[in-house]
Amino acid sequence: MGFNLIRARRYWYALSLLVIIPGVIALFLHGLNLGIDFTGGNVLEANLGQPATVAQVRDVLDAQGIAGLAVNSQIQQSSPTYFVIRMPVLTEDQSNALIGALGKKFGGVTVEQNQKVGPQISGELIQRAFLSILAAAVLIVIWVTIRFEFLQGLAAVIALLHDTLVVTGLFALFRIQVDSSFVAALLTIIGYSINDTIVIFDRIRENRKNVSRGTELEDLVNLSLWQTIARSINTVLTVIFVLTALLLVGGTTIKAMVLALLIGVISGGYSSIFNASPLWVDFKLWERRRRVRRAQEAA
Amino acid sequence: MDGKRILQMVVTLIIVAAAAVAVFAPAAPGLPVIKDIPLGLDLQGGVHVVLQAVGTPEAPVTPDSMKRVQAIIANRVNGLGVSEPVIQLQGSDRLLVDLAGVKNPDQVIGTLIKPAFLEFKNEAGQDVLTGADLQDAQESTSPGGEPVVDLTLTAAGAKKFDAATKAAVAVTPHQTIAIYLDGKLLSKPRVDEEIPNGKAEIHGGFATLQDAHNLAVLLRSGALPVKLSVLESRTVGPTLGADSLSRSIRAGIVGVIAIFLFMLLYYRMPGLVADFALIIYTLIMVGIFAALRVTLTLPDIAGFLLSVGIAVDANVIIFERFREELRSGRSVRSAIDAGFKRGFTAVFDSNATTLIVAAVLYYFGTGEVKGFAVTLGLGILVSLFTAVVITRWLLHVTAEAGLVKNNKIFFGVEGGR
């Protein structure tokens, strides 16, 4: 364990920022590519009876006599007969009329998926997503403060914020669509990353009891990191195996969720080793310096 | 060699193998257990819809009217012949309906939200009968081969109908009685004679007997007391569902085999034991899913596979400790106990935080996300049990059976003293 991970911490912080900053800029410039779960609307996935073009499908939308429907809809063709049509909110009758019209024009239609989310639901979803992440963060700080100490709770939550920003930022940067499962993915990543962080903190807690008084904090944490690094890497690897398999051969409908989990688990593994513990060292050193300064002022 | 330990090993292997056969292998009535797990609508196709009750001054939304709405929707769903439907009140004015395995999901939604308000009107436009006067409605085929719906009226309805038909035949030419459903004219037959027996018939407007059947179901279940609108709906066709299921199963097998190989190659003997414990973990989870009849959806499968990762992690933490103890010169036997003892706080604290997150997901999540949270939470608890109790015991049994001489190398520590 010749290399001191803690003394090199500035490089780790820089690497994190290098990934996070472009994502955050993208987030501010054009936000996330929100799916209908958040925006409200209808998405129809249909397999037509014969090959068609986007223009032909758009003509059918136009002929529905619903003001602005064709203009405000986005039609995506994933095979000669398979179309994904994103539309503003339709009533049941309108949606059924459209399916009927598609079937008539293209010699039959198989509805693979038809989703509708009203604006009311989407508003509640955003609120719930925000609240749940906040609640998870607060509860984790409380738990870590009870079992460890407050500064470790703070460091852990900053590492979690890191993971959330990495995943959200990359999704914003590459315009990957997010739906309600994205929130579940974020929370799972949080759960997973904190898991990693805690295992390292547990080792630090144990080593602090055993190590002789003169040992520098940096060296103690460095030792703890090296003692747990095989486990950290192995654990991330096993989860990566499963997620990669799901991404490559799993169903198309959960691809975005699996991708978010995959990025998040890698980021979580990284932040547990290279952010949470180094940050805690920085916090401890600041605290110590402030105490010394106060003592000097008092003297 | 320790005969008792070897016997325990053999018995464990037989029990787990038997359980695995019961869970996964086909044939035999009631087996395999895995068939008892209901599939969510994203895996077998179906409808998920959230209905919003919209009140009017004449028909406000009350707890009582919502209960009636729920009962009426349940009747309509039964009429459609859907197995294991979910019909739940959500909040004070919403109704959630999940119907798996429906072939024509979009028509079904249309049928569910029909007000089904039936009116019989005389030529003066006065109400003669309404749906409330109905006792029964059945589809049938008229002698002319036309699909019709036969109505049986209540005693009060029969009296009203008798009076109305008597009035209609009292004048020449005889008057008509018009039948409206939700304000739409269905038919307008001319009354030939007085009908005192409380029987009536709706004809016209049915292309097939199925159409007549659908109307009969609607009329039997009664008119909705409030208007319903669709707040959210998701329908998945059966082909897409089947495709998602087979793909997830394939992905799961590939991922789990990768984990097994990795654990075996990296941790050797303990890795093999952990793989065996993972099989037990999977069997327990499938058993719980089947016993609680947890509906399995795509996010659940993802959650389950992720929980396998977490279950492995508990083993990895402990095995790393175990190796350290071995390297420091302990015997295999005492290293197992020391490894578990010192690894336990890490396993406990880390799993507790993940459990907190699962609880948050459950509390704030809706539908699918809630299911995912349950899977994750159950997975954490069961994996704690398998890692701390089962793996430990298995390791002891394996180590003490004395089947291998060079223990330390077998346990993945080079040059153990």
C-alpha cells in the first residue's frame, strides 16, 4: 500500500468535478429530457400491418381533427412497421379513434404500449421525487451521526450528492429520456453508494480504536481505504455484471433505468473511496485548525 | 474427516436440490412454485389505469359514491372475465385498476369508464324507466338472428313500464318508446301491445353478440354515480410483455452466472460456499414472492437482481475479513468466527442504510416504485440472514468436514502459515 490515496485527494476531487461540471452546465442549458411521466401526455407504441413512413403516420394524426395534434407530436420509427408516437394528452375516445384510423390506413395495427399521464399526476410525481431524495438524505445523516459522527454523515451525503449529480448530469448531457423509474434508480444508487461508504467508515472507526496516538489522520484513513479496497472493487464488479447483462439482453422498457443504475453504481463506488473519506479528512483537519486558532486567540 | 459434518453437508445438498426442483422444475400438480408468482402487466400485457371521479353539483364525489363506483367497476371487470384484477381506491376521489393479461386493453378502458346511464323515454320526452328500474340484463339472439339484450325489470319498474306501454297503445297510431344510453339513442321501437310482465328488449346497434354482452354487463353493474375520467393509463400488448419477460430471464441468468464464476475464481472455497448460499437466497426469495403473491414487474426483476448483488456484498465483506484473519496466522476454524464477528458491524450498518432508502422509496413511491422498494427491502433482510447465518454455518461444515487437506490455499490465501 505504497501509494497514499488520501494525500492525492485533490486529484480525485478534480476528476469528480471534470465529470460533474459539463453535466451540470447541460442541466442548466437545456434541462433533462423529460418523459411523459413528468410532462404529461400520451405515448403510443404501435406495430402497423405494413411498412409506413413518418410522414404517412403524421398524415393520420393530422386527419384526426384535433387542433395542433400533428404539430405537437413527435413520431419515431424504430423498424419499418414499428412506431413510437408522443402526443399531448388525449381522451380515451381520441386515443381509440387514432388507433382505429391507423389500423384502417395501414392494414391493421397492434398496440404494443399505450400510455397516458395526466398533468396532475406528473406534478405530484416531481414533488414526490424531490421529497423522497431529501428525506433519504436527512435520514442517512441522522443514522450515520448516531452510529458514527456528524462530519462523516455530512461527507457521506456530499458523496451521495456527487452520485446524483453525475447520473443526472450525464443524462442531461446525452439527452437520455427520464421517466418515473429514474427516481427509483437514483434512490437505489443512493442506497448502494451509502452502503459502500459505510463499510469504509466502519473500518476507519475500528482502526481509530486500535492505532497508536501519533498516527496522522491521513495515514489512518489511507490504511483503512487500502484494507477495504478489494471488497469495494469486488462488490461494484458483481453488480456491474448483473446490470451489464440487463443492459445488453434485458427488455427495452427498462434500459434507461438500468443505464442510470450502472452509471450510478460506478460513480457510487468511486465516490465512496475517493470522495467520502477524503472529504471527512478535510472536515476533520478544518475542525482541528479552527480549534487550534480559537485556543490561540483565547491565550 | 468428520463423519457428522459430511452427513450435514450431504443432507443440506439434498434439501436445497429438492427445493430447487420444487421451485423451478415443471410437472407435478401445484409445481413449480415459480408459476405461483403473478406476473405484472408489463410482463404479460394488460391495463393499468387511474380513474379520477369528477363531481357535479347534482352528483358530488363522496366516500359513499366512491365505494359504489368501486363496486360497479369490480362488476364490470368480472363481466370481462379478467383474473386477479386489482381495484383500489386511491385517496378520496381516485380509483386504481390493474388488469393483467387483457388482449384489447384500450377498448377495456372505454368500457370501464362508460357512465352507462340508461333511459326509456316516451314521445313526450318524459322518462318512463331508468337503469335503476333494472333487475337483470342478458344478451341473447332474437329469432331473426339479431343480437339483443333482454331486460328484466324490478317490481316497481314493471308497474311503470306497464303504465307507459298501456298509454302508448291507447292512441292510434301506437306511440314509440325510445331507449337512450348515456344520451345516445339506441333504438326507438313502436309499442305493439301492453307489456305487464316486466320484460323488455333492446335491439339495434349491436354488430355482434359480444357488443350485446358488453352492454348487458354495463347495465347489470348499473350506472356510475359520478363521472370518471382517465388520469393515467398504461397499456401493454401481450407480445411486448412476453418479450420483456424472456429477455429479463435471459439477462438474469447471464448476470448471475457471471457473479457465480467471479466468486468461485476469486474466493475459491468460500466463493463456492457463497454461490451455494446465493442459490438458497434465490430459493427463499422466490418462495416469499410466491407465498405473498407479490406481482412481479420489470422493476422488481431489476430490484431482485440488484439485491443478489447486495447479498454477494455481505459475503464479500466477511470473506475479506476472513482472509485477513487467516493471513494473520489464525486457524481456519477460528478465522471464520473472527471474520464474521468483525465483518458484522460493517454488514449491519451498511444494510441498515440501504434499508432506510428502501423505506423512503416505499413511503414516497407510487405503484411500480413501491413494488421495487418491497423487493429491495425483502432482499436486504433475506440476504442478511443468508450471509450471516447460512454462509457461516456452511463454511464451518465445509472446513470441518476435512475433505481437503491444504485448507489455507483452498480458502484463497497464498502461503498461509
